[in-house]
Amino acid sequence: MRKIDELTLEINEASVELENIKNQMSKQFKEIWKLQCRKDRGADYDRVKYEDLMYNHKLLQMKRRQLITHINYLNKEFFEVLI
């Protein structure tokens, strides 16, 4: 039972972190979208901010994929312990 509790705790922590990343990505996407609209219209936009947002968004995407893989692994291990 102890292993199950440890895995449950780790899965929950990773899920909370994944939710936080999702929220950060959503906020960044809104900002990127606003700048992208300005860029597409040919209006003046903050190029440095846009590039920084794009870079940070890609980093969050990589972290999100890593967490999803980790959660999948933990779930697999959890069910193996149950059996």
C-alpha cells in the first residue's frame, strides 16, 4: 500500500504542475495572439516581446509533453503495483 500512496502523491503533484503549465500557456497564447494580429495587420508591434513569448511558449510545450510522459509512466507503474 505504501508504494501506491507514493505513486498517487506523485501523480497528483505532477497533475497540479501540468494544470499550472496549462494556465500559463493559455495566458501566453492570448498575448501571442494579440501580437500576431497586430503583426498580420502590418501594425507596429513589440518584436522582442513577441519572440520572447514564442520561445517561452515552446519551452512550456516541451515541459508539458515531459509531464504527460511522466504521468503516463506513473500510471502504468501504479496499475502494475495493483496487479
